[in-house]
Amino acid sequence: MIHALADDFSGAAEVGGVAARYGLTATILTDPSRHSDTDLVVIDTGTRSLGPRPAAAVVEEVLRRRTPALRTGWLFKKVDSVLRGPVVAEIAAILLRCHCRVRTRHRGSATGCPERS
């Protein structure tokens, strides 16, 4: 399963649309405690307009709630194409919570946490 975090609903919808284009099933959640069996679960964290500390706290809480589901698969962080929002704080929170390796990709996205050891 692939999980994705987006800081607003339009970013979440964009990731879900890309998944659908490639034949994957996708669910967009605004409540991270909800369950889904789709290929991709995109969580709208609603952090775009928050400051760095509150945004990091939200991301940490989302990851805490999703921990069982995150034990396998991938975690994808959707980043706004012009870097709006507290991008660094959110990625730092992911790295601290996941203890993961990171792969980056240009044009607005960073990926990480493939098969945590």
C-alpha cells in the first residue's frame, strides 16, 4: 500500500488523480484514523496555512494514527509546486517519525520511507 500526505485537499486530489490514471485505486481521507483498503491512501493534513510547529505536530499525529498501516509499503509527501506551506517542518516531522531513507524527486514532490528496516 502507498500512503501520501498532502497539505491541502487539492494536492490530495491531484495525487489521487495520478494514481487513477495509472490504474490504482485511491482514497482521500481528511480523518487519518479512518481505514481504507485501496492501493493508495492520500491524507489531507490541512497544514498549508499553519506555522511550522503546528504543522509538524499535525503530521506527527497523522503518522502516529497511521503507524500500523505504515509498517509496509511507501510514504509519499506531496509538496506544493511553488513550495507553499511549512514544507521543511513537515518533512522533518516525517523523517523523525519514520526513521527512514529518503529519495527526492524534483517538480514538487519528495518521496521516502520505502521498506523501513
